[in-house]
Amino acid sequence: MQAQMTTQKEVKFVSFTIGDSLYGLDIRLVKEVNTNTNITYVPLSKPHIRGLVNIRGQIVLVIDSSVLFCGKEHVLSPNSHLVILKTIQDFEQVEAGSGIDIKTLPDKPIALLVDSIGNVLSTPANMLEKPPQHMNKDRSKFVQSVLKTDAFFLIVLNHELLIAGDHASIANQNSQTV
């Protein structure tokens, strides 16, 4: 009798640190990781909006993840990076059939400012767990799931909530000024 093979869907995450914690985003949502932290401040913006950056002629809105998750502004260092999310247009061009609902993606480029970049992590989807109930409420609203291993604790972010709000309108208003 032949053993029945079961295939478990594997998911991959781009990992990065914010403060003392390890976070991740579904790799299918990440357009690129960039070291350009020459960010132009946007007056009268919300505290978590760090500003705008020009990446090869494209204006990208930068969200200060440290404000969202640590309650303080990110201090730039040589390890600081931007994790740039794919837009609806990026998915329409190359990701048809990926299983991602493109309506949940931004229509303008958005980046997360992070402390440092980690590795691409792979895990079977069934290893992901709901966020712990004791997690800080302000922080947990951005969390999709967590991955606990003997080596690390990965907080998987919900991209929909990260990009919700008026981020796109700020990028549109300022796209000519950077």
C-alpha cells in the first residue's frame, strides 16, 4: 500500500525588526526592500506618517512603524530599511491568480520604515496562530497571526490595516513636491 502524501501549503514572510520584536509580511505583498531613507517630512501629517521618499522617480509614502508599534519615532541608523508594498497595479501586471485580493492593496506606493531586515522565513500555514490575547490592544489590531518556534516569535502583520486610512491621499497631494 502506497503512503498517502499530504501537501501542506507553505507561506513565506519577509522578516524585519521594529524595536525588540520580529515582524513579517507575506512575501507576495512586498515589492522591494530599499535602503533609501532620505525621507521628506510632510507638514501636518499624522504622527505615524514619516514622510515621502523618491524611489527611482516614484513617490512613496513612508509609515513610521516604530510609532505604530513602539509609540515613539524611529531613529534612523545604517540598518534602517524601507519595506515597500506592492500596489494594485503591481499585482495586475505579474501576480494574477496569487490568491491575494487586490482590492486590499494600496493604489499608491507605501513603505514601512523598519529598524532592520531579517531573512525570508518559510513555514507551513498550519503553524500560524491567532495573536495572543495578552498582546497590547493598539499593537494587536495590526496583527494577522503569529508564528512561535523554539528560535523566534514572528508577528505577522495585516497589510490591510497598515494601509487603511488617508495614506494614499497624502501621497497624492504631495506627489509633485518631493
